[in-house]
Amino acid sequence: MTRRKTFILKFLVWLACLAPLARLVYRGAAGRLTANPIEFITLSTGTWTLVFLLATLGITPLRKITGVSWLIRFRRLTGLFAFFYACLHFTTYICLDKFFDFPEIIKDVVKRPFITAGFSAFLLLIPLAATSTSGWTRRLGGRRWQLLHRLIYPAAAAAVLHFWWKVKADTRVPAIYAGILAALLLYRIGAWAVRRRRRPRQ
């Protein structure tokens, strides 16, 4: 792929990743954040966190299935946008929902399972975002970096649980995310099993 095509593609991916935020800002400026704007912002940022997490996990299987090698260039970008929307989600909860009432926040984390799951997912994403640069990849070494970045799987699982337990009754939408995550995990396990079987032959 030429540099010009790569630049155009990256530009389009950036636009796509920023589109949910632009939509949220537009709705806010137009006064169209529904009757409960805090809940709307929380749901929107949380949903897009999940979308980008699953998109990040899906890039490697998609690349291997389709043979389109340049897809891997966007895995780090989508992962960082997942963390970006997770930060917006978490900030909305801290600032707009709880008004920096940290004793109440701690009580929520301890006593409410869906908050515990969401907080755990956010904490797991922090080291992934912090070590996403090429410099950290060199410092940790390829294998240790890969092991660390497998934390994205429990982070995604905790995020799905957070959403599932939050909605309580109508779990149809969280079930879709759970199904996609399960499929991605099964692919990962299957790929690992195939590699393990081939090693003795080689």
C-alpha cells in the first residue's frame, strides 16, 4: 500500500473513530440529549467503549481470514480509542453522576456488582494504553508485551458483564456483545490449539 493510500485510510479511520464523539457534542449543542442527559452520555460512551474493544479484538482474526495484512495497522488505534471512550465513560460517572463524591464512589464500587465490573475493566485497560507505544514494546520485549496485552480479553469480559448487569431485565443487546466476544475467544483458543498441534510436526 502506498503512503498516500495509507494516509487517506488512516484519516478515514480517525474520522470514523471520532464520529461518536462528534455526534454526542452535536446533540448536546442542539439540546437533544433526551430527558436524562447524564444517562444518555453514560450509555453512549460505554457502548462505544465496548464497540472499539471488540473491534480491536476482531482485527487479528479478520486479517487472518481475509488475508488483508494492512488491517493490523489499525489495531493499536482502535484499542486507544476504546480507552479514550472508557475515559469519557468513567469521567461522566465521576463528574456528572457522582459530583466527585469519592466516598460514595468507593461504596458503589464495593457494593454494586455492575460498577465493580466496570471499574475493573477500566483498570485493566490502563496498563494497555500506557504501554501501547513502540518504545514500550521494545522495553518489555515482544513476548512480555503480548502477554500483558492479553489483558484486553478480561477487560472486554468485565465490560460486557458491566453492561449486562446494568440493564438487568432486557439483556438482548448485552447478549449480542457477549456472543461476539465469545466467538472471538473461541477463535483465539482454536488458533492456539492449531499452533500447538503443528509444533511437534515441525
